[in-house]
Amino acid sequence: MSASERPAFYLTTAIAYPNGNPHIGHAYEYISSDALARFKRLDGFDVFYMTGTDEHGQKVQQAAKAAGLPEQEYASRNSDVFEAMDKALDISFDRFIRTTDEDHLAASAAIWNRMVEAGDIYLDTYSGWYSVRDEAFYTEEETTVLEDGTRISTDTKTPVEWTEESNYFFRLSKYQDKLLELYETKPEFIAPATRRNEIVSYVKAGLKDLSISRTTFDWGVPVPGHPEHVMYVWVDALTNYLTGAGFPNTDSAAFQKYWPADLHIIGKDISRFHTVYWPAFLMSAGIELPKRVFVHGFVNYKGEKMSKSVGNVVDPMDLVDTFGLDAVRFFLLREISYGQDGSYSEDAIVGRINSDLANEYGNLAQRCLKMVARDFGGVVPTPGEFTADDKALLDRAGNLLDAVRAEFDQQQIHLGLEQLWLTLGETNRYFSAQAPWTLAKSGTPEDIAREGTILYVTMEVLRIVSTLVQPVIPASAGKILDLLAVTDRDFATLTTPLRPGTPLPQPEVVFPKYIAPK
Ligand code: ME8
């Protein structure tokens, strides 16, 4: 199928504040969304997958000041670190957007103008509490005063400061009913359901109009016609999703093809911005709404929140250096239920490497392929008639695409992996029960023929599992497919069985056990 015939799928991550180095939470968001993007591509979609950095706003400006650098230089430098990490993590993004990109400034101005035309923007005086760390406004009731007199946001515990200025406001209150109707009629718009329920209660409690410009600093997108104001950073940040699709040129091929976005992947601290403000801005601007916002949980270290003051913030690249990229990718996606908080520790990573990857997957492949090399001259054996056990296992593997797709379509990546590992478990039991090595020992032509059938069945399962696990561990699944001499690797080829007689390369260990250095 050519790209123009394949259905489009537009997938985004949140764009990170480049006010420091990326941490494991960022890596988690990119790895998980990358697995979803790769799955869709292999499943025949024309995927446009975008990530990037959110460079404006007070938070980045303050960090730049502290570093003694001009904002643009500071933001670009850190943005480069994010982009380099993405590449090192094998993130298959199609665009790395920066909110300082030229086309993004045009898109932000255009959505602003549309909201003005809709009569939804007005000038007023804002007075209230603002958290620079969250880039969010809070009402007095949403804050708490600590014993030492500092006032913080009760929810996020970040300090807030009193802000009073003449701002442009967005008529968010006008969209309360329309938003509730959206959540009601399109329940799939917010996932998981727990997040949806939280947002419904929040909106039901009443929405106030939102201050959407600032005049007390200038690191932002200028408000059209009023350059003394810069846009509230979230107005410009959210608009990045439109920029990626070619907005404001709504007639462009990109916009026609990719908008509305199919899936926004974000973390739990920014669900309000994506499921309340963002659809309201789009409704005001007369632009179709994205189809779904999936909210993932937070990654903690040994159950504790990561924080600079506790000193438990780990550079994701250090983990990759220690354990290998695919081991880290696999661990995060297998261990943590997508949509819930999860935790990592070095011991837990080692446990997953040694049990799931080395034992259940790598060792099975290695044992099977070594016997093929030794007893069948290194070519795919010709199977005899399949027994009931063979058929049961082949059927199970044959149903995996549907089963795994059903989970990935709901972003239940961990459950998709569970399906694959249940099948590997079953295959290991089959392999032990069939004991092909005893047949090899006996050496009769019937026993050798039966050995070949068992190895063929096992290789077939390995082919299917390896094809389906590519989105999560692309390099190592690719190596196993190399060892099986499988060249066509997209999901449409899953129904094409291994061809007997195909020569195979020398088997090699793809998933060694992790042994801690002494
Ligand atoms: O919020 N575990 O940027 P950001 C998992 N610029 N995910 C985490 C995490 C953790 N411990 N900590 C953060 C912003 N994240 C805005 C987004 S989008 C138009 C603008 C996630 O750098 C977080 O939830 O603070 C968010 O999805 C992403 O990392 C970027 O966070």
C-alpha cells in the first residue's frame, strides 16, 4: 500500500520544558508513545509521530537567567539534549517541534485570532496566585500557607506568587456545558476512565474564565496586535499539536490528512490542560477536536517520588549504559501498567532482564536455533504432520495479532506484552514437554523428522512473537528475526509462515543474562 492509501494516525507526546535535563519520566513518555507509534506503522498506518520542547514561559525564562544565558540560547541548548536523548532511545519521531520554530509562531497567532473572532477573548484585570513551576493559576482556595509563611499550591506543593496585571482572558466558563457534553458523548476522549471521572467532577464544579496573556515578562509568543502582551505559555504550548499538522493552512495535505490528532499522550499532572483548556480553545477556534487523550502515570524510584532535593533523579542514559536500551524500554513497558503510577529499581530491571528476556525469550530462541544448526544443517526444517499440541500452539500464536492489537488500541501496552509472554511461557512448556533433544539423541529418521517439526513450530512462535514485540524492543526483536531469516516484518506478513529450507545465520545470544560487575 502506498502512503496515500494507508489510514493516517497522528500521535503526539507532551512537549517538555527544556529547563533542565530530561529525566526518566520524560524517557518513559517517549518510549511508551514510540511503542504505540511503531505498532501502528507495522500495522499498516501512515503514522505521524511528534515530540519536542516547550520553550516559552516564565519557568524557562527563570532557568535561563539562573544559567546566565539568553532565553533562546538556553532553551535551544537544552532542547538539543532532549532531541539527542530521543535519538539515543530509538524514538521514531517524525518531527521534533520547538515552540520557537517559525511555523509555530504563525499557528499560535492564528488560533488566537480565531478565538478573538469568536468573541471569546477580552481584556480584564487578573489578580490571583501563580505557580511558575506549574505554569498554572490557582484560586485562593487551591492554595495553602505553610508554617514558614510560604504559600503553595495544595495539590502540587509548588510555591505560588501573587500576580496582578491587565491580561487577556479566555471565556472558558462559556464552554462548561459543551465540555461536559463532550465527555458524555465521547467517553473515549479521556483515558483511563479514572482520569475522565476526575475531569468530569472538576468541570462540573464550575469553570472560571482563564487568564491567557502576561505583560510582566516577555519570553513568549506576542499577542497579535498587542505585542506588550505575550501569550500564556499553555496557549502556545497546546497549539504545537496543530502546528505539526500544518495549521493554519487547513487546506494543506498535512492538515487534511492528520488533523484531528488521533492520540495525545501526556502525564497525569497535565490532564486538565489537555482535556479542559485544549478542547475549549479548539471549540472556540472552530477546529475539530483530537480523538483521544491518554494520561499515563508517574514513574517513581523505589516507590518514592523523584526529586532533585532527595537526589534520586537518574539520567535515563545512565540506565541505558548499564542495562542496554532494549532492556530499559522493555522493563518500563512491561513492569508498569500503562495509565498507572509505577516504580523502578535496578533490582527490578535485572529481574525482568533475567527472567523475561534472557530465560523465557532469548534462551528458548538460542536452544531451538542451536539444534536447527546442529541437526538440520542450519536451514528451516520441513515440518511433518502437526500434532494436536503443535496445532494448539500454532493457533495460539496465530491469534496473537488480534489479541495484542486489541490491547495496543486501548494503549494497554503492558497487557499486550502479557499476551506475548504468556505465549512464550506456553512455548517453553511445550518445548520441555516435547523434549526434542531426546529425539535428536535417538537419531531414527522418524524421531529426527519429529524433532524438525517441534523446532519448526517453536520457530514459528518465535517469528510471530518477535514480529509483534518489535515496537517495544526494536533492535533485539530485529536480531531474533535476523536469526530466523525473516525479512518481511510488518504485521501484514504475520500469516506467511517460515519457508522450509531457508538458510539461517549462525545462532547467537541476543539476550544475555545480566551479571552485576563485582
Ligand atoms: O508539563 N513520570 O512539561 P514537563 C512520568 N511543557 N512522566 C512524567 C514525570 C514522571 N515522574 N514527570 C513528568 C510540561 N512527566 C509541559 C507540557 S504539552 C503541550 C506541554 C511527564 O517537561 C509530564 O506529565 O514538565 C509530561 O507529560 C511530560 O513528562 C513533560 O513534562
